[in-house]
Amino acid sequence: MKNKKIISYFFDISFIFISLILLFGRSFMGIYLFGFRIGEYLVGASLLLTFITFICYFLYPIIFEKLVRIIRIHFAIVLSFFLISVLTNSSLTNTYAYKSSSYIWTLSFLYLGFYMFNYFELKKIHLGILFFISLLVYVNSILVFYIPDAVLEFFTNYSDKLERPKGADLVMVFVIATFFSMKKFSYNRLALDVFILLSALYMPLVMWKSKGAFLGFISYVVLQLMNNRSNFNNLLYRNLVIVSLSGVLFFLSSLGIVRGSNYDWAYDEVVPAVVNRKVTDSAWLFLYIEDGRIYSYDGNANWRLQIWQDVLHDSIDDRTYIYGVGYKEIIPAMDDSSRQGHDGKNENVHNFLVNNYARGGIVHLFLFLYLYWIFLYKYKEKDKSILIYTLPFFITSLFDASMENSHFPVLFYFFLGSLFSESLD
């Protein structure tokens, strides 16, 4: 009883911490405490959690019966990390080695989520808080910072970055806030209606922010609607009402985005402006080949394509395609000031599989593809939850640096752990 009470307190503290990450994102992770940022502490905690899990698995394998294959794959990834570090002369005493390999360690939060959700589940109050956070994040993305001046001053003074939510963050918040509410309430019609209305509110914003995030977002919405299509039967009037309300919310959301961005479009131009900005502008879909390289007519898409091809060509030229460049320095394809952003700090290739390949070669690419194959396809025969939850994170991370930061993979894996536990079965 005493142990369960301790775990209960830890769960509550963890949920508060998670709520702050969802609400403030990168700004919260950049807060300095005793010379290190919260995000750095989180990566350090994931490193420690990884080795604790391995020790517990070897001593008490029955505890992780449902995660055997995942732990074994993770163990192989960690072993290869040490081998690759030796082969590439990466120093294990340099903190950069662990920063650049964070994609290996953050996976351990799946085990923490699995363990905690075996004892506790998200209650209605937790789901209500997540829903409220999703609305606050939306408002913060539409308007100039709604946060009180005192809070803004705190982040300005103690965080390394004050940043509004990016497209990947919006997908993360939306999926976590809606997925568990629908699953908790057994996908009843009311939960589905709320999901559709919130989707209509979020969709223009995600469209406006990022093409890659929109692909992840729309894949999730479509999968949820398909998985719950039986709830639409014989309810024509209700369906028409929800569709009409969704249309109104989509327009109002588009209007808020356009007006908040200081564009002066007429009312009938608002929706086309939002949709055309990144989605229906088909330039990014058309590729062409010149001098043996693939190019896109869209600037952002082309920027990514050139980086990904440079990673591949560099690995072939330097013969690092088997075990990668390691963890001692920036990926060579990003060692270019024109690719490092305005602050000169960006070193992410904006595709987590390309990043894994660059760092760990074919070895890590194969292991992570196998891991995600388990997530995407090895779900229960009658329950597609793992597929529905995982796919939007996977797609979004194919076009963003989300898996290389600290908060996105930590929350993704933590909540994924609940789907392997008993609490949501």
C-alpha cells in the first residue's frame, strides 16, 4: 500500500511535468537549472533509465514480458552505440556524444510509461486537463502570446528560447489530448463529435505551420474516423450538424490565423489562403533530376532533399554507410552555415531515419525500422490503437527534427508505453 501511494505521488508529479511540457514546449525545456537545461536533464534521465531497465530485465524478465522484443532491439541499439563510438573515435566522456545520440536513450520512457500505467490510468480530470491544454496551445499559436507578463518574463530570463508551438508540437498535443480521451470513453459518439470539432479547429493551424506536420495530422484524423465509422450509421441529422459546425470552426480558425498574421484578405479569401499556403500548392510534390541529383520546386522541400542526398553521398564517399559518422561532431552535411539557421545552432537533418542513418549507418537504420514495424503493424488483431497512435508521430518526424529534441520523443514513448500495459486494455 505504501509503495502504491509513493507511485501515485510520482504519477501526479509526472503528469504536472508532462502538462508543462505540452503547454510551453521548447520554452519550458530550455529553462536553466544549475547550469543545465531541463531538456538536458531529461536526456540524462533517459540514459539512466535505459540502463536501469536493462538490469531489471535481466534480473526479473517476467516484468517486461510484453516488451521483450522492444527491449532486445533497444539493447542491440545500445551495444551498437558503444561499438560505433569506438570505431569513430567518439569520446564517451564528452556530453555531445549523448546529446547527438538522444534518439537512442529517449526510447526508455516507453518502459516508464508501461510501468506507471500498469498501476494507474488517466482519469477524467487528467483527460479534461489535456483537452484544456490543447485549447490553450491552439490560442497561443493563433494570437500573440496570451501568457501573463510575469510568466513571459520568467521564460525570457531563465530559458534559452521563447518559442511558439511548431507544427510537430501541435500534432503531439492534439494526438495525446484526443487519442486517450476517445480510448477511455470507448470511442462513444460524444467523444467522436468532440474529436471532429477539435480537428476542424486545429487543421488550418497545422496546415499553416508545416506540410510534414499536416501529413501526420491528417493521417491520424483519417485513421480515427475510419476506425470509428460504425458510429456514423443511421445518424444523418447529427452527422450533418457536426459537419456544419466543423465547417464554421474551420473558417473561424482560418480567419484567426490570417488576421493574426497581419494579412488583409477578404472573408472569401481566408480559407483558400490557408489551404494554398502549404498544402494545395503542388510545387513540393513535383521533383526533377539534374546532374544526378533530385530537386523539388518547393524551397523548403528542396532544402531537405539536398541535405538527405548529401548525407547519403557523404556516407558512400567516406565509407561510413555501415556504422555512420558516430557522435563526436556535427553531421558533415550540416556543417554548412547556410543550413544552420539564423542562430547558427541548427544541426538536424529534419528526418529521424536519415539522422539515425547518418549517426549509426545501416545498423541503426535497420534496427529502428524494425522497431517501428513492430509499433505500426504488430498491434492486437482487434485493436489498432498502437498503429493509430504511432503513425502521426512517425510521419511528422520524417520531415522534422522532432525526434532529435528532448520533449517530443519523451512524451511520444511515455504514452506509447500505456498501450502495452494493462490499464487501457
